[in-house]
Amino acid sequence: MTDSLRRSWQERLASDRSMRRISLAMRLSSVLLGVIICAFQGTLGQTWDLALLLAALSLIVESGWSRGLRSPLWTLVDFAGAGLLLGVEHPFTASYLPYLVAAAASAGVRHGLIIGLSGIATSAVTLFGAAFLTSDGLPSGALATVAEWLLMSVLAVVAGSWSRAWEVRFLRDEDRYQAAYNLLIRLREVTRRLPAGLDDITAATTVLDLVQRSVPFDRGAILRIDGDGPPQPLVVHGGETIPWYPDEESWVMRRMAEKDAAAQAMAWIGASGGRRAHRVFRSVLPIAIDRTRIGLVILQRSTPWSDDQLVDAQRIVDQSALMLDTAFVFGDIRSLATTEERHRLAREIHDGVAQELAGLAYVVDDASARADDPELRADLHRIRDELSRVVSELRLSIFELRSGVDPGTGLGASISTYVRQIGGRAGMTVHLVLEEDATRLPTDVEVEIMRIVQEAVTNARRHSRAKNLWVTLRTTPPNALVRIADDGVGITDRRSDSYGLDIMRERAQRVGGRLDVRQRVGGGTVVDLNVGDSSIQTGADRGNKASIKGK
């Protein structure tokens, strides 16, 4: 059976009305078969009443099913009635035993294997019992016939239950797609009406502002907890970096975990370089959905909070938890959709345009080999070189589309892998400086930074004719500093159809960053990306360095 035929069959079985019609048709067909057999045997005059009773039982059973009598008990009553009618018939006739097969198949589809087998057992008990009570048991030879039809009924139950399993599987898949469709439609409608949208940065900033209005603090931050990973800073208030990073083994974190609510502790900071230490108070509040922690709110100020203030702050956080989690989920879905679309485009370019251009290059080679005119041959060689350049650009574009931030290694390792590949293919020497904090940036920020680095490196590779490329990355979550510099021809007049710089600025604004593009001293271009409030510091003594010579 092909998948299309099986799907069509399952669609018919999935319809309740269609199932009733099929079941009634099978039952009445079995009764009609018995009537035909009895007519050929000349016993129809003795068994017509049994035929009418079985037909009436079929109508009663299917009518009861349509009226809501769908419990397994109703199915057992059906089998008991059939066994009773067949057992009390005197003389016994086996012509109507196919009715048990039809009933068994219907029970298997509707209720599964266990109920179907129970029904067959019920019909066997009532049939043998009624025959024994009314006529001292079944006649000689009838026992084997009844056993054969009961065995066929068991096979019918197995087949019916198998079809039920396919039906459930088909309906489950359809329900998943329908549920996903309904959720996406509602998401679109709800998003348009939300005052803060579904951006996680905006949502987290809103939460901190609400807490600040009710419970003042000097510095604060919201950290996101994604799975089993460490908390990642999302937004910061009152400074360039988070005021302090919560240690799971610290007293305040253990206290928060015990209470499942806000906790605070005193700390001494600032004792360095001859400066005297001063006292601060720190508070941490859990952000949870259904007792699953999705983030933390950390606060700091010079005076302690009262218990009532911490209760008010926790209440605000609890009321905002759903908004934050919704923004997190929406961001994850958007990231997955974007990644899938990039991979789809890469596949289409590789399997479509790139292959066709490669085939066209072979055609040009063949034409060049057969050309007699030297000028024509030279023109064909130039066309062949241009096709090779375009194919190389397409392959690099495919690599860029497939490149992303590896969740297991982080932003720095992903940028390092990318620039190593691009530098090797473009013949540029890449100077890489990485300085990453122990904590990572939010996932969406890392992705946007990676895309900006790709666009800047691509511009340098295509237009600058540079021999050296300098890439610097510094992260102090939630701040990040990126510089891409080259020693090429520098900034030239911008084409009217060039949107690369606009796209980079849009990406920078999306993560709350600032993008600056300027001439490099000594020639070339410098692209600075500043996410947060810090300024870029460059120097050969900062970070881990690597120079990669392009082949």
C-alpha cells in the first residue's frame, strides 16, 4: 500500500461519520452473506429471524455510537448480544458467524486490541453458554467451525487495532501542525497588540525600570538562564558591567534557593590600590515559570532593603516572568527560523546557480579550445576568468550563510574559524585578538555580532584589495567591542545600490550597539562596533593573538 493510499484511508477512518458507515456496512454485509449462504442451502426459512435480529443489532449499536454510547462496555454488550443470538438459534447455523469478524474489526479500530479481544471472549462465552442452556450444546462438527471463525475474529481485531495505531499517529501529526499553526496565528495577533513587543532586551529593560520605581537601587542587571548553562547578562542598569556575578555556592544564592524568593547579603568591595573598602548590599531575585528558573535579577546599593521592599520587588518580577519568558521563546524561534532560512538559501545557491555557472565555464573552455581567432580566444579566456571569480564568490557566500555561532564554543571561536577560512581563501594575513569574559553574551547578541563581522570582512575581501586584516573582539557582558580593520584602499564613493553598511547599522541598533566606520591611519578602513558603554581599547598586548597567513 502506497503512502498516498494509506493516508487517504486513514483520513476516512479519522472521520467519525465515515467510521460509523464503514462499520454498519461491514455488519450488514456479513448478515447479507449469511442470508445468501442459507438461501443456497435451503435453510433461509428457518434462519430469517436470526438475520433480522442481527441486522437490528447492527443498527442499534451504530445508532448508540452516534448518540454518544462509545464506552468499551457498550462494545462488550454488542458482542454479548451477537453471541447470544447465534447460540440460541436452533438448529445452530454457522452462516452468520462472519458477523463476529465484522464486529471484531470495528472494535479493534475504535478501542484497540485489548477491548477487541475481550469482546471476542465475551461473544464466545455467551454463544457456548446459550447453546448449552437451550439445546445441550453445539451439534457435532460445529465446535471446530465456531473456533475457526473466532480465530478469524482475532485476526480482524489485530488488523483493526493496527489501523487504529496508524490513525492515532496520523491524527497526532496533523494535530501538531494544526496546533503550531494556531499558535503562530495567535502570536502574530498578540504581538501587534503588546505594548513592549517581544524583544527580550526591551522586556528585560522594562522589568528593571518597574523594579527601580518601586524598590530603588544603584546598580542592577537581569541575567538569563538557558538550560543548564551559566546565567548570561541581558541588560545592565547603572554601570557598564554587571554589579556582581552570582556564585551558586554563595550564601545569598543558597538563601534564595531555600526561600525560592528574594534574598540579600552585605559585601565589602573596593579594597585595592590603597583605597578603603566600602560596604554594599546585594540582592538576588529569581525569575521562574512553573518553578523552573529562567533568569535572575541582581541588585546593589549602599543601604539594605527592608523585607517589604524585597517582597514588592519579587512580586513585580513574578508578574513580569511570563513576559520575559515569552520574549525568550520568541527570540529562540526567530533565531531558529533565521538559521534555517540561511541554510536553505545556501543549499539553493549551491545546487542551482553555482552548478549552472560551473557548467557554463566548461562550455566557455570548449568554445575557447575551438576558436581560431586570437582576439576571440582572449575574450573567452577573460570570460572564463570572470566566471571562475563569480563561482569563487558564490562558494564564499555559501560558506558565510552556513557559518554561525556554535553554542558549544562561543563567539570568539566562531569568529576565529570564520576569519581563518576567509583569510586563507582571499590571500590575506589575518591578525586576531580575542579577549572574552568567562560569561557569554546573550545568544541573539552573539549572532548579530557574528553577522556584522561577516559583512565587514566580506567588504574588505571584495573591495579593499587589502593584504592584512585585523579583527579584535572584547566582551564584558553585556558589553561587547569589535574592530575590523584592513590596509586596503580605504573608503571609496558609495554605490547607490550598496546596502551593506545600512544592514550593519540596523544589526547594531537591534542589539543596542553603535557602528562607526572611518579611514584607517596609514590607509585602509576601520569598522568599530560598540555594544554597551565601553570604548574599544586596542593593543598588541591585549588578548590572545594569532596571525594566519593566507595561502
